[in-house]
Amino acid sequence: MAERKHRRVVQQPDHRANRTILVRTLILLAVFGVAVFIPLFVRLWQIQIRDYDRFQELAVEQQTGDSVVAAQRGVIYDRNGEVLAMSATVYNIQLSPKEILACQEAYADDVKNGKEPDYPEPTDEFIASNLAQILGLEEEDILKRLEKTYSMYEIIAQRVDEDTRNEVLAFTTENHITGIFTPPTTMRIYPKGSLAAQVIGWVNPNTENTGAYGIEAQYESVLAGETGRIVTAKNADGTQMLYQYENYYDGMDGCDLELTLDSKIQSFCENILAKGIEQFEVQDGGFCIAMDPNTGEILAWANSPTFDANDPWAVSDPVLLQYLADIESGEYTKEEAYQKALAEGATTEEARDTAISAAESEVLYKQWANRSISSTYEPGSTFKSIVLAAALEEGVVSESSTFYCSGVAQVDGWSGPPIQCSDRDGHGTQTLAKAVANSCNPAFIAIGQALGAEKFYNYLEDFGFLEKTGIDVLGESNINPVSAGLIWDRDKFTNVDLAVASFGQRFQVTPLQLITAAAAVINGGHLMQPYVVSQVTDTDGNVVQHTEPTEVRQVISEQTSERCRTILEGVVNGGTGHNAAVEGYRIGGKTGSSQTLYGSDYTIVSFLGFAPADDPQVIILLAYNSPKPAAPGANTTAGGWYISGGNMAAPMAGELLEDILGYLGVEKTYTASADVLVPNLVGLDLASATASLEKNGLSLRTVGDGAAVTGQIPAAGASIPGGSQVVLYMGEEVPTDQVTVPSVVGLTAAQAEEKLAAQGLYMRATGASDYSSGVVAYEQSVAAGTSVDRGTTVEVRFSDSSASGEGL
């Protein structure tokens, strides 16, 4: 058989299949590669594009340190350069637990390496204990901060003074502790405490030292300045590397403000307000504004209750404190807040806490509020000065006009009881000047009727009662007084409305509106825009803003204004405002009492006054809200004061005007009873001494029979009322023993003078235009029982104690 041959078969590679596999593999790798990198690309897109700004900010924050350089807030001055608000450098106490931990670890390393430090171990407990003692903090609170070892910024105390800061620095230095810092900051200080607090306002440290109320808030952008910055490089541990990078951006200090307020006049106003509130048992505070009537500058602006601008959250007013105490004791509650809390599911105890919290907030806002710009009231008879000006300007009345008052007035369209006058028996027939002096309601109803509703309403507008005054202080409402129901709509102003409006009732204005309008009555007829900020100066002393007096409009003529001044002066010289009279000064004004705002036992007693009457330099509006009646419905207080503007506000206003005019340098006009200086009579014979005394309007009494005067009481240079008696010692020694001042409160002028003279004392009578039997002393300058030298002059203030009606 033939041999079979074996063949070796060699398989040829399938190149096509290999290519297919390769292509598939590459496609799969591409797909998986893309699938894997898509999230990465998305994340890169998010970081580099979408969130670029955020990560850029984080990078900058991580790589740089950014410290704020606080701008110095501007100073607020009064018109004489007295500082009312200023910023002082204080310090925050800041911990860096991360750095403190490093300090502790370094101490431990030294101990481990045999280098025993010669100072205590800086444990958390050691640091917390010492800082708590220095700063008056709880040790546990500091320990909790120190536990945050990842943190580099933990403020444990704010706005400490330099002495406290130095104690902290001494502690850290002596004990070689790092990680405790005392960065400087600023704190607003009000050197005069509560003086003009509602006008100046205050800065809230909890809102980055921004103005919260008053001028501080109104002029925030001007006072605050611009904050600066220091930007430095820092490493991964957060340690600043000043040698690598540092950039400083200058801050710009705030501008200074000069106000129209005068600190001295402001203190006069606040003191007289506080005095009257205590004396008349006033239940709801009051207000007092003093203005330059010729320019609109506010010289003083006092409110009660008030607060210390250095601690605006503290309540010090006794009435407000009693209100809070009554609510907390459960005597009564803030009912609306209480019921609302109950309706929302609160327990009785929770609702009570809510009511207390609501009362506390109410009290704070009440003491912060500048009520004479933010609150309205019925002006009462003070508004009669406006009606007088309008009627004289329109020529519907004149000084020769007469009015009959029977004690009541009937008004067409009114079906109720007749409108009563303050004098229930009536004033009879009276001239215009006498009707104003008597504050006669029936006479003013007649004057209003003669003026007519249309013209009367025109003057409401012209004197500014239907618009804002435009003063540069926060708080003036934008509410339309007509739509708010404060003043009648012109189309609905009835004859009855005209009657009651003529004597200042049944409509409401702000005290600022009233004094601004009254200033136009007596300054020549110019309605001036009131203002408080006189000028703004930058840090270099350059004036960047200056306020010029702005006339809104001419309301009445100069001639009418002059006639008004004369008639209103008569209110003080024998009229309802006679308790405001001050010997030597010409004062004009108008009393007011409004009983209708909150009920029959809530009366606002007020006095609108100006001086000197022939050339007014100052106009004031003083009011006390709700003197407490001795019993419900009573006309007098427990202290015997008849509740009216004439008996309460007028004597206080007279005292205030005397202080202001004396401070302004307005000299008193000499009268027979004005004070005179006692000449030096020692060494003269009796005839010469007598002639010298008579020349000065003084009389004499002699003791002894010597040829020459060897002594005198009072001593040479003493100021005593004209007509007083000087005691001359002829060859006798002058007694050197002191005498005791007697009490003359409640006595007539004659009785008081006699009682003082019996002790060798002199009396200076003030506070009334006449000293008839109905006028009695209510205050004396030297307290009874005080020992003084013979010849001392005691000032005694008098007031008409006779009952006066509500129209006063």
C-alpha cells in the first residue's frame, strides 16, 4: 500500500474579525471612558464655570485674612460745640481656641523635653477661670468656647474698656499665653445721658452700630462713614503671613453734625417738665419744645417719659415701672396679647409671659418715641391764637369788636346742651383783647362764625395743619390727617365743627405743627420750616451741608402779627395766663386745657408762650398729660392744684421763660419792684446814707444812735427787690448769727413778705402778674428750716389758687 502522506494545515489569521474585535474594544473603551469622565467634566464645569465665584471666594478666604478697620462715627454737637454723642475706642476679647491648643501642646513638649517652664500650665480651666474673673463672665461659658479647637474666632466679651483690656493683656503676657486677642472697636457714648434722648436717638450695637432712632438713624449714612479693610496672606493653618502680602484699604470717618439744640435750654426744658410732672401728679408724661420763631430752629425738645441713651433698654420712669410691676404681679394684663396667645394654643402661664413681653416692648417704644412729632392731640385753647390771627387778617374782627358771654353758647345745627364757657356765670360784654385774655369760648365761637367755614379751613391749610412740617427728624407721619380722621374733610366741615374748632376741640394736630404755626402768628406772619441739624462738617472741618432758614409761605401780614403779639401779651398781663408773668420781662402766650382725648379724667394742660412780647426771641409749648385728679371726676389734684393750663402749665412756663431769657442775656426792664444793688453805706452819716438809699429806691431802718454807719444788712452789693428796707447800724455791731428760714408756702404775698421780714429776710416775688388775695405761694427758693445769713433774699413763686375752667 502506498504510504499516506501527512499534510500540516496552517490556519491563516482572520484579519477582518480581528479588526472587528479591535474596533468594538475601542468603542467600548471610549464609551466607558466617556462615561467615567462625564461626571468629572460636569464637576469641573461646576467648579470652573457655574460656581466659579463661590469657589474663588472660598479660595481667597482660605488664602487671605481680611480684617475690618472700623470707621470712626461722626460726633454730634449742640449749637455751642457741646458734645452730645461721640464714639470711643473699646475692645472685644477674642479667643482663638486653635492657637491656644497649639500653645498648650508647646508647653507639653517643653515639659516632655525636660524644659520645665517657670509659669503655670495654660490649661483650659486655668484660662477660663482667670478670664471669667477679669471679665465678669461664667467660667463654664468660656470653657465651651475653648472646646472649639477648630475655631480661630470666638468673641467672649464685647466693648470692654481700656482698663479691662489691659488686665487681659497682662494676664496673657505674664503666663505666656497665645491665642487671646483684644481687637479695638467703637462704642457710642452720650456724655449727657438722657438729654434730648428722643431727638438724638441711639446707636444699636447689635446691628453693627447703626443708628436706631432719631438723628442717629436719620443721618446714618452721613455719620457712619466708610469701613476700611486690611487684607493679608495666611497659610493652611490660618496663620497670617504679613511678610508675603498685605494690602490696606483706608476707611473714611463719618461727618460731624452740629444741631440747633442748646444744651442749657434743653436742660431748662427737661427740668421744668420733670418738676411739673412730680408736682401735679402727672400720669402720662408730657412734652416741651423751645423754638426760635424767626428761623424755625429747635432750641430744645424735651419728652417724658425719657431714657438714658447710653442704655436705651433700661426703664427708669416711675410710671412705666409701676405699669410693668402691675402686669407682672397679675393686677391686670396686656389683654390683647394675652387673649391672642390663648387663641393660638398657649397655656395660661405662657399667655401671661407673652402679655408681659408685649408690655415690656410697649414701654420701650413709649420711652423712645418723640411724642411731640409722632403723636397728635387736641390743642384746646392754645389754638385760639391761630383763630385770632386769621380773624384779624381777614378783617372780620378788630380791637374795637365786642362780644357778649352769658356763660353758654347756642350753635345752629347742634341739638345737644349749650356749649359752656370756662366762666359758668359768663364774662358779660368784653372787647376782643379781653375775650382772648379770658379765653372765652362763646366769643371765639362768634369769631369763628364771622370768619366762616371756607376761610377758616383755608387758614388750617395755610398754617400747615394739613401737611407735614418737613422737619429733618424721623417720626413725622406721612398719614393724611383728613383720611386718618384727625381733621375734618373740607366738604364735611359743618357749622358745628366750625364752632368747636374755633376753641381748639374735636380735631388733632402734632405739638410740632402747633408751635410752628404759632411762631408764624408772632414772627411777622412767616411760616418757617422747623429744623434740628444746622450743618454737617467732614473730618477736615469743611462744611459739606448747611441749613438755611426756609420760609414755607407768608400766612398773615406783619401788621396782623404785631396786633396778635399785643393781644396775647394781655393774656399774661391779667388774663388766664397771669401765672406765667415774670417781673421785668414782657411775655405773651395762651393757655390750653383739653379734656376730650381719652376721657373726662384725662386732661392735657398746656401753655404756649413767647418772649419778649415786642420782639420774640423764643417761643415755647409746654404740656403735661393727665394730672391725676384727687378722685374720679374731681377738678383738683390731691395736692390741691386745679387742673387747668392756667394753674399748672402757665407758672411752669413763666419760670422756664425766665431761665431762658436770662441765659440768652435778655435784660429785665426796670420797674419799681425790680431788684437793685445795695450801695456801700459804711462810714457815711445818716443823711448821706439816706440819700443814697432813696436814690436806689430803698428805705431804711436804724439801730443805735451813732453819728456814722458802722454796719448794714444786707451787705453792700446784695441784690434785693426795689422798695425794700435796709437796716443801718449806727455805732452798733452787725449781728453775725444766722436765722432760720420759715415756710411761706400757701401764704399770700403780703403774709409771706411779713413772715420773712420778721426773720430779717427779703422776699423776691415771682410767678404772677398781680398779688391779690387769691394768689398764694407754692414754692420758695430756700427750704424752710435752712439756716442763712440775715439779709438773705428768698425767691418765692406765686400762683393764682382760684378755680379756673377747662377752657384755660
